[in-house]
Amino acid sequence: MPADTAEQESAANAPSKSALKKAAKEAEKAKKKAETAARLASQKASTRETESVDHSQGDYGTLPLIQSTSRTGKIGLGG
């Protein structure tokens, strides 16, 4: 009988079938989350590299700023 008691105790301490499925599902979820995070990090790094390059540099020259402090002498239509 002591062998039966040991078997029952080990069976009672072992996780159930649904607990094993739940653990496997959680592990798969964690794996997908890690893969997604790695993919997003690599995309972010490559985006930074392409965004840091100014393709229009030197195309427009230096233009004057439009400031409200400069007056042209024109009279507006407002009353």
C-alpha cells in the first residue's frame, strides 16, 4: 500500500491537463510577444536611419522668414 500512496501524492501534485494546456498557451503568447517586440525594434532602428537623411537639403536655398513685425505699407480691407 505505501506504493499506492506515493503514486496518489505524485498524481495530486502534478498539474492537470488543462493547467498544462494553459501553461503552454501562456508560453506561446510570451514567445509571440517577444518576437513582435524584436521585430518592432528592428523596424524602429531602420526607420530612424532613413528619416535622419534630409533628401531636400540644398534644393531651396535660404528664404526670408515671414514675420508680422515687418510692415509692407499695404492697407487691408478690414474695418
